Amino acid sequence: MLACAMGAMGGGWMALWANGVVAFWGSVIWLAVWTIRRFTGRPRGNGFRTLEDRFARGEIDEQEFETRRRVLES
């Protein structure tokens, strides 16, 4: 009777296989999210563009540009 029950369950291999599938797809999803967050960064809105334009026109110096950029990024 016990051997028949183990044969029906696959000896635990089905449970192991199912856990492996869940772990695989969980890893794939995690890697995709991590990659997107890593390489896209924060979107640069109008504040960054305005700051870059003002720096390019010479309205602000490099020190003021870096100070304001850090404020916008935080």
C-alpha cells in the first residue's frame, strides 16, 4: 500500500519539480525588475532639463549646478 502511494506521488519528485518551477520564474521576474530599475534610473523631469539649460547658457556655475542637481535627486 505504501509503495503504491509513493508511486502516485512520484516519490516527492513532483513537489520538488513544482518548487523548482516557482523558484525559476520568481528569479526571472526578480531579475527583470532589477535590470529595469538598475539601467533606467530616475526619470529626468523638467527640473533637470531647466537646470542643464541654465548651466549651458552660463547662468549658473558648476558648483551651483551640482548643488541643485543633488537637491533634485534627493
